[in-house]
Amino acid sequence: MNTDKFKSIALNTKTYKRIREMSDKCFPMQISMAKTNDFLIGKAYKKWVDGGGEKFDFNPYPNPNFKK
């Protein structure tokens, strides 16, 4: 595998299962999990760029002691 063209990431089990299900059932024919990710991230990226590339107000690790 050409490591300049492909990189791997770690996914939590819940996300992995969702992508597996979408790869198997969401499209007219079963596609790979890599292609499913490529498709979904491409759609989200286009939406973000078309929206001006503004940052999302999202924190996956919220600090319960932090107050705005």
C-alpha cells in the first residue's frame, strides 16, 4: 500500500458498526467501508466549504467545569 496516498484512523466501535451498516445497506450495491467514508466525508466537506468554511460549535470532549 502506498502510505503517501492512504492513511488509517481509529474509530470507536459504535461508529465502525454504523459505517459497516451503511456500507452494506445504504447504497444500491454493497461498497467498501473506505469508499463509504470517502463519500460521506466528501459530502460533509463540500457542505462545509460551500458554507464559507466556518468552524462548528462542537466539542467531542466537553469539560463539565467550563462555563461560557
